[in-house]
Amino acid sequence: MLIAYSFSNNQKNYLWSKKNEEKKLLLTKALFYGNTGTEFDQLYSYSLNANTISEKYKSFHKWRREQMNINSRFQLQQLEQLQQMKRMQQLDRLEQLQYSVKDYRELVINTDDIVYCDPPYIGVQYDYDGFDHKAFENWYLHECPAKEIYISEYTKLPYTEVAFNFGQKHSFSATGKRKDELLLRVVH
């Protein structure tokens, strides 16, 4: 059996470490004889028609590329399965989602709920008569038991921070300058 050792760039250490030596021996034996009793024995069939060490070396690299492709496909399949599992988990969470169209003061809210509010925006033409923005502020600051409260608005409200800026809201109206729509997170 022929084993070639090569020095690394520092000319003190071998290029291949001791921990890889057993694997190299198995690969070499599989390449030339195919009787290692390991998964590397399939390498022998790749090198049957190779008569020189150079041809054996080329057949090894062909086998290695194919193994890498097989591993890549396997990893891709695993990734797709993982993504599918995540989508199924998201669907499970959506099934648990409760949607209500009520006055915000009538909702039953727990401390571990995540609350999203889309009240009439301050200072816009469609601001509904009778909506009390001060009462709403008092509710989200003092009365709502949830720890996570998010509000859509064009302007930053007291005791909130901008969690996300959606940019300009598009509408079919050509009048006026469009404002950025904000997702605000209430901070206590």
C-alpha cells in the first residue's frame, strides 16, 4: 500500500493531521482494493479502470464530487422538511389565533396576549367622530393587561417606540402628501 505524506507550508507539520490518518488509510485501501468494510468501498468501483495513480486520484475526486452532491441534495431535503415543519407550526399557531371586532374596552385580554390595535389615525380626514384618543392612550398605558401592545399610526404616540416603519401608505386618492405608516410598540 502506498501512502504519501506531505509537509504543510510551515515545513514542520504534516499537511494531514493524525486524526485524519485513519480515514486516509481507509480511503486509500478502498480506492485500490475495496475491502475496508466501510462506505468507502464503493470508491473501488470508480477506480476499476484506472491504471495509474494519477487516474486513481482523478476517480477519487469524481467520487468525492458525487458524494458532495448527494450530501447537498440530502441537506436540501432536510432543509425543505424543516421549513415545512415550521410552516405547519405556524398554521397551528394561526388556528389558536382569536380575532375579534369589538370596542377595545370590551375585549378580554390576558397578560401573555399580544395585542394589535388599528385605531382611527390622529389628524386624518376619516378620523371617526367620537373616538377619544386620550381615553385610548389611558387604556393602553394603564388598563390593558397585555405586556406586548402594538399600534398602527402615522405619528409616534406617547410611551411608544417605532417597532417598524412600513413606509408610505398607498391609497387611491391623489390628494395630499402620503405619510409613513408606523407600527408602534408600547413601552411602559
